[in-house]
Amino acid sequence: MSKVLQVKRQREIFGLSLLYWGLWLAILILWMGRFVTSFLSIYLVSALHINEGVVGTVVSMYGFGSIVGCLFGGTLSDRFGRQPMIVIGEIGAAAALLVVSILAHPIGLGAALFVYGAFASLPSPAIAAYIADVVPVQRQQRAYVLQSWAINFGYAIGPIVANQLVKVSYSLMFYVEAAVMIGVTALLVAFFREVKHLGIAVPVAVAHSARTAVPDDDNAAGARGDGSGQALSHDSNGSAISLASTTTSIGPGESTTPPTGSSNTVSDEPAAQKPSPSSPSMRESWRRVLTDVPFLAFSVLMFGYFLVYFQSTSGLPIAMTNLGLGLGDYSVLLTINGFMLCALQIPAMKIFARMGNSRVLVAGLAVTVIGYAVQIVADSWAGFALAVVLWTLGELGTFPIATTTVAAMAPSSARGTYQGVYNVLWSLSIALAPMIGGWVISDFGGRVLWIACTLVLIAVTCGLRVTKASRDRAMARNVREQVAE
């Protein structure tokens, strides 16, 4: 057995390798310091005294910038590698955020937020694709749930930190977030160099051998009903994964847990001696995405959910302010949301593994519908707190499961592009949600906004249930294609 393989086996935690946990730590630190966007609307109204209607347009520029970042970030990561897109995005976002902190005119702020959004979103599809590259398919649900936990933990800590910073100065909030981004970038550069020094591959694409389990949507994570995380295949040791790199130093092709006394032995030869698939052109990747009807249908439905979700950081603080509630009240709700997700996300993994992705998504959205229905009649902090608790429970089964679904539907050669398109709709919702929420609240009031959100969520829930069969077929076809590579 090779030295490199021994290093990787020794450093596995919860069945996930060093390649995953290094990035996970960076994500955790990054989101502990990512709080500007949550407080941006309040900052513009309270500190800069910009009109509420204009605030919605200014904040939406961040979302429009994110669209550009996702469009290019995913495709470029397929072509040039995940690492450069992650590092460039964090450095550029830190610089743009410092510019935002010194501006006061709505036009200049809008332009700077557009640039900030573009750089900040550049790493998102690359990170999602990186996880799919380095984590075996039967453990991807676990990986994305743990990634979501790191984000939510940071999201819970962030408002507490930001609330203290703004008591000193709103500018300090911008400076601290920029410093965190720069620190995370340094951490990632050191991590990627160490990975390269150890000779462990950071692949651009993953070629699955014929022993990989073919998942359907109810078992897209490849987990057994007992939540063990093992693939439902003839080889339950997960030996189906073979890593091949086209951009960095090449590690050995091996299984996650090498079987003993089996013909499926682990190769000690470097993967560089094995043929690796050539990187597809950007045109080929985009053609594949734009002709994948089940994926596009899923993305459009999730876009409806995103539009509602981002009212939590755009419409909700404005609606609460109109009812006489303050920044501290809103901050506590964000903290409740974050800590609930942190406390429940990991225990929920075994339940999710038994239910299957589609059932988890539909159940999560159904609970979210109830939460927004409660928000319709909420007129006090306690009412909003109950609503937040309910739609937080729904959130447990949406974001990590949706990302897992996208990873399962994406061919290995175009993972970044698929994640990029999915994140484009996420970013578009960031841009549109403040505009829609601000307009509805301004002209019709907060109650009408929550009624509209509830109706949209009902439509999304029904749509995901109806399109389940097409997603199952698409994921099975995609795995068969990877087996044939």
C-alpha cells in the first residue's frame, strides 16, 4: 500500500478525507465573518438614510453581480480548476467590500455591490463541484449536510458579532468581514499547498468505475436505510471511486476503504499513469446544461423557493421595522435560525438518509409553508419568532438536499457548470427578492408579502412532487454515463 494512501486513510473523519475537511474549516471561518449582507438594508436606511424604495434597488445590485460570478465561476472551474476560482473570488470580494464601506451615494454603492457580488459568488459553484469531486457519491449527502452545518453555525455567530460591531461603527463591520476573507484565503492557499506536497489529488473531474451504485432520487446519497452511509451496491466498501486530476499533482487511485481478500484491490500506482478524461470545452458544458430539462425544471422550482427565502434578509427586517421592532429583535431571530440549524442538522442526517432526497425536500417545503402562513398573522416579536422556528425546521431539508440533488444530476465533466447555473438562480433571487419585497411592502404592506410567499411555496412543493420521476431517470442516466467513462 502506498504512503499517500496511508496518509489519506489515517486522516479520514466521519468517512470524509483531508481534501474535504480542509475546505470545510475554511467555510466555517468564512461564514462566521460573513454578516454584511444580512445587515445591509438596515445599514443603508439607518446609517446612510437612503429611501426604502431605493434601498431595495441598491441591495439588489449585489445579487446581479452574483449572477455574473456564478456564470463564470462554474464554467471556469471546470476548465481551469476549482482552487483558482476559490482564491480569486475571496481576494476580490475583500477588496470590493472595503470600497463599499467608504461610499454613501446610492449609485456608487450599487456599482460597488455589483462588483462585490460578482467576486463573492465566484467560489460558490467551484466549492460545490470540489466537494462532488473529492467525496464518493454514497457520502455526498453527508458532506453537503456538514457543509450546510458550517455555514449555519457561522450564520448564527455572525449576527451576534455584527450587532456588537455596529454599536461601535458600521464601518467596522465591513473591515472585519474583509479581514476574515483575507485570512481564509491565506488558510486555503496553505491548505492547497500542503495537499499538493502530500501528493493527494484535487481532481477536476471524477471518473466512477463500474462498481459505483446507480442512485435513484430516493437514495441519491447512496446511503443504506440504517444511515450507515454505505453504497447500495455489491461493493459496500465504496471502492467505486477513482480520482484523476488534470491540473495538480496526482494521487493514487484508491477506494475509501480498501477491501481485504478481494479482487478489487487498491492500486498503488500513481493516477498519472492512468488515462484521464479530457476537459470539455465551455460550449460543450453549456450545451449539456441547457438541454437537461429535468435539471432546468428543478432549478426553476428552487428559484421560487429562493425568492421567498431571501425575504428573511430583505423583506423581514423592513416589515419588522414598520411594526416598531428594532435591530436587536431582528438579530435575535437570525441567531435562533442559525443555532437551530446547527443543533438539528447533523442529527437529521440519518433521518434524511432513510427518507430519500425528494421526500425530504417536499416535507421541508411543507413545513416552510406553515411557517410563512404564521408570518401572515404575526404582529409581534413572538409571532415572528414562531414563524422563524417553523421555516427553519423546513430549511433543514432544503439547501443541503437540493445541492446533493444537483451534484447527482451533473456529469463529472460539467459539475462546475451545473452548480454555476443552479447558483445563478440563487443569485438572481438575491437580486430580485429585495426589489420585490420592498415594492410589495411599500405599496401593499408586509401581510400581502407573506401571503404571496406562502402561495409560491405551495406551488414549488407541488412542482417538486410532480417532477420527481424525471429527476430519478436523469440521475440514473447520468451515473450510467459516468460508469461508461
